Amino acid sequence: MNNYLPIFKQSNFNEIILDEGVTALIESYECMNSCFDNANFSTENIDYELSKKMNVFSNIAAILARIYEFMPKNDEAVKVCDTML
């Protein structure tokens, strides 16, 4: 989580971020979540980049949950957090 863009470290980031940025985060989150849901993990199909992908996905999810919290869309924030669990 220390790799956030500097804007997300500001306490009022929700007032500064553009609507297009929120849309891009939502699309990125949904796309990556779909890829993980449909992935075929096995001993024959090893993804050596999985830890990097999970790190990016968890950072996107954490930022998106914070954005939903400030919108306020608490139900959506809870769904994102549940996905991460």
C-alpha cells in the first residue's frame, strides 16, 4: 500500500480526483477481478507474475474502496473488501 500515487496520500483526495479516474479504477478492478475468477491455476499452468498481478489488484481495490467510502457508497466499498478477503 505504500506505492499509492501521491494524490491518494492526501486527506482530501476524493475532492481532487477526476470522475474519469474513478471510472478507470472501476473498470480496472472489474477486469482484473474477472481475470482472477476465470483463471486456471494448476501445476501445469503456472503464472510466475501472479504475485505482481495480485499486488496491483489489491492496491486498486484498496483505493477503490476508499473512493466508494467517500462517495458515499458503503455497500460498494464492502463488496470490494469482501472480494479481497
